[in-house]
Amino acid sequence: MIEAAAIATLGLFLLSPLAIALRGRASVSGLIYALSILPCLGLVGVGLMGLGDRHSSAMVLPVGLPWIGAHLRLDALTDFFLLVVGIGGAATSLYAIGYGRHEEEPGRVLPFYPGFLGAMALVVLADDAFTFLVAWEVMSLLSWALVMAHHREAEVRAAGLIYLIMAAFGTMALVLAFGLLAGSGGDYAFAAIRSLPRSMPVSIAVAFLVLVGAGSKAGVVPLHLWLPRAHPAAPSHVSALMSGVMTKVAIYAFLRVVFDLIGPLPWMVSPVLILTGVATAVLGIVNAAVADDMKKILAYSTIENVGVIFAAIGLAQAFRADDMPTAAALALSAALFHVFNHMAFKSLLFMSSGAVLTATGRRDLDGLGGLIRRMPVTSFLTLIGVVAISALPPLNGFASEWMVFQTVLQSPQLPQLGLEMLVPAAGGMLALAAALAAAAFVRFYGLGFLGRGRSAEASNAREVDRYMLAAMGGLAALCVLAGLVPALVLDRLAPVVEALTRSRLPVQSAEPWLTVVPVAVARSTYNPLLVCLFIAATASAAAWVVHRAGTRALRRAPAWDCGFPDPSPLTQYGAGSFAQPLRRVLGGVLLRAREEVEMPPPGATVPARHRVIQHDLIWEWAYLPLARGILKVATEANRLQFLTIRRYLAFVMGTLVSLLLVLSIWR
Amino acid sequence: MALITGFAIQGLQMLLVLALAPGLVGLVRRIKARLMRRPGPPIRQPYRDLLRLMRKEVVLAENASWLFRATPYLVFAASWVAAALVPTFATGLQFSWTADLIAIVALLGSARFFLALAGMDVGTSFGGIGSSREMMFASMAEPAMLLTVFALSLVAGSTQLSTVVQVLHGPPGVGLRVSLGMALVSLVIVAIAENGRIPVDNPATHLELTMVHEAMVLEYSGRHLAMIELAAALKLLLYVSLIACLFVPWGIAREGDPPVALALGIGTYLLKLALGGAALAVFEASIAKMRVFRVPDYLGVALMLGLLGTLLLFVSRAL
Amino acid sequence: MERMAFDTAHLLAGGLVLVSFMMIYQDRLQALLNTFTLHAVVLSGAVAWQAWTQAAGHLYVTAAIALIFKAIIIPSALTRIVQRLGIHREVEQVVGTGLTMLTGMGLVALSIVLMLHVTSKATAFAREDLAFALSVVLLGLLMMVTRRNAVSQVVGFMSLENGLILAAAGARGMPLVVEISVAFSILVAFIVIGIFLFRIRERFDTVDVRALDSFRGERR
């Protein structure tokens, strides 16, 4: 098994030089993307088979550091995330066969794309810290190069710079974490790390460092700032990969270290995780609800979903530390299920925004509208993604969100009173985030796809090609399938959950009617399949009865609009107007949103102007002071460059003497 | 045999809620009119309105898409299914396990989602106003509702509505709980907001700037409008039944009870509905509508009560 | 019977916390005073119930004092003051109702966790009463911190004192002498504050305490 995975990964890496070798040929883009599909499907196969037969296999390659080599290993956790990487990668590559044709400078995307996929697979496969970190860094750098594909836009360059800084910072945290994990022995193989005993403070420090390192890649508040800039800046299929898959790889890193390598952790870690997750979810979705750029909305919503996943992981940690394996299994199943679902619907939505971008050249909501008539298939598939991401039954987003809520309701069994009270409050905040997500995506879909076109480009849009539609269709089908029959995914998850928590959910596919039963029938059940059937049956029955007993008559007429329809599409509700209620209610605190009106004096002929100003709180409170502080220290340190030789010698001697002093006191 | 009875009772419940829903709306209107010293329309007026609407032709905006035409049926179906899953006169119905309380709330959320999208489909300013405000209210009301659900299901140890009702109803019952009181108040606030009643929204108004739900469905006519009105009535009935079965569970028949108990259950249910409708009418007649931006504060109270109820629950449980 | 007694005590004390929240929510002075009256009524109910279950006669006196002073005399006097000052319709600028409420939630959670930890040996009655009482005290403080109007600060102070009485009632009651002297000192405090209100008003033409800050040169 592991050989197949290694070959697939290697194949992806080899496609990069191939892309360079073939540069300039007309068909290279289609070829490279088509060839990337195969290894991705291979990864899917490896993942599925691994989750089925529960074998773990390992291999050591004689590359990398001479005394370690590169360890690769397949276990349940790796299998699951290979599945995620494989599905996301295959769908994206299929999509890119169509989308890549519209790329202006394919030479800036093609060489990096397969390597990026390979690096993500390698992160998941790695079984020693060195390979892991190298793969992680390659993943970061290649994704950075992909973000910079359209480097001529100033906004993209700024995004790239911030991303690079944050990626370096995150990797630094991970290096420190693995350094602490390996201890003084310096054996970097995961097997050795796992068996090493370590003290509680060290474990806690490692958990915190990994939260920073992996969290910065996943977009956890307050390390999320790069994400809404970098994800939209990349070409859309890369955005889909970054949001849909790379954030999941970061979550893999967190799970691997915290639930596998560290060993036992105290419960005190969990409130930090839960609170971080909840803050991430709420802050992310409030931003999404007021952003004007389609891809920016999606990027912010990624932050929200990562927050939900981290909150669920925090719950799992709480239950694990308090020795409640059943509840921990439920929490972890919810988290992993959401990982899978988010991969599906977020990739789908980024693809559809890419389709809109291809068809209209725009991604600002105020320039779109009416696409449901111009691009019917894309619009329908997007609708599925939108319903899924808004956590609405019967699709998959709700199924995992529902399981998170079921986990929250397990909190009364926790022995710590403070935690017990925190968890329902956190659940309320997650519900707030879910409800806000619905608001944000009504806005997304209503402004982008419904109504009347707000620009000539939108009014003349044409449906995109079949590759893009096929990729989106596949992911939409996955959303529907995972939503209607959660048992399909949940039962695949069982070995992963069992490996990490030593417990698992009841076998879901054995339940009657494919009902989801997280704990017990008396406690909670949910049957999306039946609910969907009931709705479909009653809706068609109602339509039939009404058409039979009433009338089928229908007349087209101008819109009524309370009597004064204005033909200009600008009289519709726009992005700013739709966001105004939420901006006013929540934005005042969370975004420091203000509205300014510049009124010209009476008689002047200049137009009045209305502006909305909103800031990211974290940017203002954490990053700007930090930047100012660094600048100040740097300015101060600048003086050190203009000293005499004698002074420098004095510094050297002072340092030496103080070191000696420390040593003498220490001994 | 038991299976057939189960299906029959479930079917009876579905038909019952559908048949009663417009009547409840009529009752509320009638009592409200009487309180304002108007004679008011007869209680059966909503039935007549619905029948008439169904027989009228649909006037559809020129650029309305398929989503606009499908939404009324979807919204109606989701509301009806949700209403049929709430215990009205009997618990432990045949299909009560298909969706728990959280899923029922989310099902209503799906209905609202599609209605809000339909409001934006024709591309008018009023539709946009309605959708935007509806979603703002929903983003406050849904977490409040969920916190209430948390409080209730932490008491009952289940989110399964039938189980919750049985635990609350007893024996042994759960005693007087201040948390339950808070959950009740919170649920009432959410119910008023969700159904667009005064003081949040005025179902009778056609003054553009004050309306929310009505603005959203402004472009609908004929049978589509009938479906939406019926769905709104079902939603009102759902919330009244929910409050009734959770907080005044007396008289509800249990699984396997004899037909007499079922008849008693239906009788008490009708009584509860009438009382709930009357209370709503009195409340609506005695209060003024709020400004739109006052509503978040109002819903914030529900959110706070739900949270407080959950917190206080731990006090009595920790002893 | 035991359960019934406990449930009712739970209901009344929890109700007191709830009314504290209602007070934080009110932004009109008259409504605030009415809510405060309700607060006092609930308090006297809670104390009377404790008196009955503990069979402690002197607690009835406490309940009566609470009812007479807090629910009748002080609110009606404050109402008169507010009307004389002509501010009964004034809408007060509360610093973000939502934020205050959330802080209040945090305070309640804090006091519950703290009290249940500290009093693990006491009876269920006392523990619960103390947890709720501390919440009421902290909420009263919160109200005094977040309000600018001197009258609502007075109300916050009074509700804080209500929390103290609840705590005392739960902990087997305090001696009657202490109780009465506390009640009278409250009354005296009330009179002094009432006089001050008029003085503040005379001098600054408002009862907004920000005027005092600027008078002392503290406000930039």
C-alpha cells in the first residue's frame, strides 16, 4: 500500500519538471492537469483501501538526512487525510483542465501545481519530523509561488508578502515543537517520539506551539490575517486547493501531534482550543457576511469552518483528558466529518467563483447578478454548495454541524464545572456562526446569481466548459451523498477515531433506515434521507394537488415592486445594502465598522459620498502595535551600526564575561 | 398492526396540523380585531383566502427564475414536515425519530433560506430589504433557539422531542426549574420573532418600510402566495404546539395509549391552541412595533435567557 | 416536600438573578425603577420562603423590611425625585446592552463556579443561595459601573444590597439587630444620595455623573 502512495506522490513531484520541460507548448496545461488526476485518484484508492482493512504499513527511503532517511507510514489518520487530499486534488485538476485555458501566464502556475499536491500528500505520509518539516515547507513555498501567479497586481504582491511572513513564522513554531518533542536524544522518527516520556509542561508547550504552527496555516484567529488576502489572490483552482485541502493538511498536523505524538495532555488545554475555535468561527463569518468580493467571502468562511473544526477538536481533547472515550470519539468524528465536508463544499464554491470569474471577469458582488439565467448549471451546482455550507438540512454541512451540537450536549458529564459551563456557551456561539453563515451565503448567492445583472459582463455571461462543470458536479454529488447518507463517511472514519481515542461511534450503516445515531436512539437521531424524501414527496404532492385542483394559469409581467419598478439594475439591493443590518448590529463591535457621509454644501454640484470603513480588530490591536514595536526596536538597534571599534570590543567582552558569570552561578 | 396504527396516527397528525393551521391564524386575527373593537373577519376567512388564491392565475415577474417558482413548494413542504414532527396530541409518533429538535429548527432554517433567496430573485429593492432583514433576525433568533434547546435537552438528557416531552411530563418530572422558566420566555420571544409578529414585524402591514416578511414575498401571487401563506400558518402552529408540548404537556397521549387517550389528547391540544392563539392576540394588541434595529436587542434577551438558563442549570445539578 | 422547598428557593433566587439582568437591560429610568420594585418583591419572597423552610422567625422581619423599604418606600421616593428632576422619560446611553449582558453572563458563571468550589461542605440550600447572591452583587456592581446617570447608579447600589440580604438569608440568617441597622443605614444612604442628587442637579444642570468627572478635572 505504502509503495503505491509513495509512487503517486513521486509522480506528482515529477510532473513539475515535466511542466517546465514542455513549457510553451499549446496543450501543456491540459496535459499536466490531466496527468495530475491519476496520482490523486491513486491516493484516493490507497486511502479508501487503508480505511477498509486497517493495516498500517511503513517504509524508509534512503533520502534526506543520512542517519535518518525518509520515513513514510500509512495508518488510519494518514489514510483519511490522503483521501481528502486525493479527492480535492483530483476534482481540482479536472476543473483546471478547463480553467487553466484561461490562464494568462500558465508558466507561473503549471510547474508549481503538481508539486504542491505532492507536497501535501508527503506531509500526510511523513513519519519522521525531518521529512514532515521539509514537506511542510515545500508545501508553503509552492503555494506561495502559486499565490504570486498574478504578481503584477499590487494587491497580490502584498498578500504574497504577508503569506510568506506568516508561513515562515508557522514553520518556525513547528520546528520548535518538534525540537521539544524529540528532546535531547534527537531521534526524529515519529515512532521514537511517540515512545519518549516527557513532562507535562513540555507537552503543553508543544501543544501550544503546534496550535500556532498548524493554526497559522489553517487560519486560526489571530493568525488568520494572511488567509483572506492570499486565498482570493491565487488562481481559482489553487484557491480551491488552499482552502479546501491545505487547511485540512494543517489540521492533520495538529491532530497528528496533539492526539498521537504527545501522549496524554491535561484538560486545561481544551478550553484554550475551544475558545480559539469559537472566536475564529465568529470573527471569520462576521467578516464573510460583510465582504464584497466573492472569493474573499469564501476565504473568510474557510476561517469560520476551521474554527468549528478546532472547537470540535477542543471538545475531543476535553473528553479525552477526562477519560470519556465515547464522547471523545463523537467529538472527533464530528471534527473529521466536518473536515471532509468542508473540503467538498469549499472546493466546489471556489470552483464556482472561478467559473463566474471566467465567464464575467469579475468577482465583486456589485458587478454580478442574474447568472442563474445565463449559467444555469453552474448556478444549480453552486446552490448545492451554498446550502451545504450554510449548515442546512438535508446536505452534509448540517450533518457535521449537528454532530458538533450533539457533542456539546455531552458536556454535563465533564467533571470540571468551569468547562461544563463553557461548552454550552461555546455551542451557542457556534450556532450564531452557523446562522450568520446562512445570512452570508444568502447574500453571496442572492447578489451573485439571482436578480438582474449589474454589469454588462454579468448580463452577457456564458456557461463554462464541461470539465469545470464535471468537477463541480462531482463535488456537489459528494455533498449530497455525504449529507443524505452520513453513514458512508462516518463508518470510514471509525478506524481513525478508534486509533486516536480508543473508542468509536456505533456502526452507522447497521442502523435501520441509515439513521445517524451518535450515542443512543433515546438521545438523538437524525435521518436526512427520510427527511429529504418526506420533503420531496410533500412538495411534489402539493404542487400536483395545487395544479390539479386550482389552476395552472401563469402570466409573465413586469416585476411589481410595490408599483414603481425601475428598469435600472442598480436599484436592486447591493452588497453594501444587504450587509448593512449585520454590519450595524455586530460590525460595530467586531469590525469597528463606521459609515461616513460627506455632504457637499448646499448649491455645490459635487455628489454626496457615503463610505463604509471597517477594520479587522486583530489587525488593529495585535499586528499594528507589533509592527510599530519592531520598527521602534529596529530604529533603536540601528545606532549599534555606528560605534567605534573599541565599543564593539567592549560589547564582545561584556557578553563573554556575563556568559561566564552565568555559568559560574549556574554551577 | 402496531405499524399500521403508527402510520395512521402519524398521518392523522400531518392532516391535523395542515387543517388547523389557517384556523389558528384566523382565530388570532379575529380576537385581535375584537380587542380593537372591530368585528373582524370570521375565523374561516384564511381558508377562503387560500382557496381563492389557489384558483387565481400566477402573475410572474418577467425575469423570475426556476428557483422563484420552486421555492413556495419547498418552503411549504419543509414547514409541513417540521410541523408534523412536533408532538401535538401524542408522543412517540411513527416518524418522530427522523429529526430531533435541532434538526427541526434547522429545517425551518432551510425554508427561510430559500424564501430569502426567492426574495432576491426578481431583483427588486423591496425583496432585498426583506431578505436582508429576515436573515439578520434569523442570525440572532437561531442561536437563541439553539441555546434554549440546549437548556431543555440538558434537563431531559435528549434532543429527541418525544423523549424530552416524556421526561418533562414525568413521572417523576423535573420539578420547578428557573431554567425552564427562562427557556419558556426565550422560546416565546424567538417564536414571536420567527413568525414575524408584532413587535418584530407586522403581518398585516403593507407600509413598505416597516415590513420584513411581507417585503420578501412581495412578488408572489396566486397559488405560489397560497403555498407561502400556508407555510407561514404552519410555522405559527408549529411554535404554538412546541411551546404547548414542552411547557404544558398535560393531556398528551403516550405511545400505545388507547384511542380514548388519543381523543383526549386531541381535545386538550385544541384547547391549548385556542389559548395560545388568544394569548398571542392579546399580546399583539397591547404592544407597539419596534424599530428594526431595536429587534437585535430584543432577540439578544432571548439569547441571554437561553444562556443564563443553561448556566443556572448547572447550579442545581452540581448540588 | 424537601424537593418542593428546594425547588421554590431555587426558583426565587434564580428569579432574582433574572430580574438583575432585566435591570441591566432597561434604559429608561421609570422602567428601571419599576424593575427594581420587582427585584425587591422577589427578594422578600425569597427571604420569606427561607424563613418558612428554616422556621426562622426573624427572617420574616427581614422579608418585611425588604418589602416595605425596598419595594414601596424607596421606589416611590425615587420616582418622585425622578419626576421632580424631570428626567423620567430620559433614555440613558447604556454602553452597548449586548456587551454588558455578555459581561453579566461571565460574572454569573464566575460566581457560580467560585461559590460551588468554595462551599463544597455547606448544605445545598446555602450553596445555591450564595452562588446566586454573589451573582446579584456582581450584577449590581456592573450596573453601577456601566451607568452614567446618578439615579441608576443608586438603583444599582440598592440591588447590590439586595444580593447581600439574599446571601444572609441563605446562611441561616443574620442577627436581627444587624439586619435592622443595615436597613436603616441603607435608608440613610438613600436620603443622603437623594439630597446629593438635587445638589448635583442644581450645580451642573444634569445628573449625568460625567459632569462630576469634568468638574474634578479627570476628564480629558
